[in-house]
Amino acid sequence: MEAAPCPKCKAPMDEGRMSWTGNNSAGYVSNKQTGMLRVVTKISQARACPNCGFVEMYLDPNELKLRLSGK
Ligand SMILES: [Zn+2]
């Protein structure tokens, strides 16, 4: 993924990934996932702005589409 400046303040972004203190990665659950089993889509990449603190996160879009289509 090409490096893009912070969308808020245009400062260079720092690349990383979501991480809680445990051994599991952070994940995303869509509001469209209304079933009993809300499978978390793993957030595979994150970028943070060292200037203003803005954080953007990326998951695997194909994995999310699978979650949204799979009933
Ligand atoms: Zn910023």
C-alpha cells in the first residue's frame, strides 16, 4: 500500500497494525452483521499520524465482503 499523508493534517503517517495488550489482533464487526454469530474481521494494517493522532485502519476487504454476504 502506498504511503499517503495524514488526511487530517497532511503529515507523514506512521505504519503499523492494531494490537491490544493480549495476543489477539483487533478486529472489526459490521452493523450489517446481525446474525447470532458475529465473526470479527481481522484488522491487518493500521496507520497513525504522529502529528495529530489520527488513526486509520485497514482490514481485508475480501474477508469483510465474505462476512457481509454470508448469512
Ligand atoms: Zn495528522
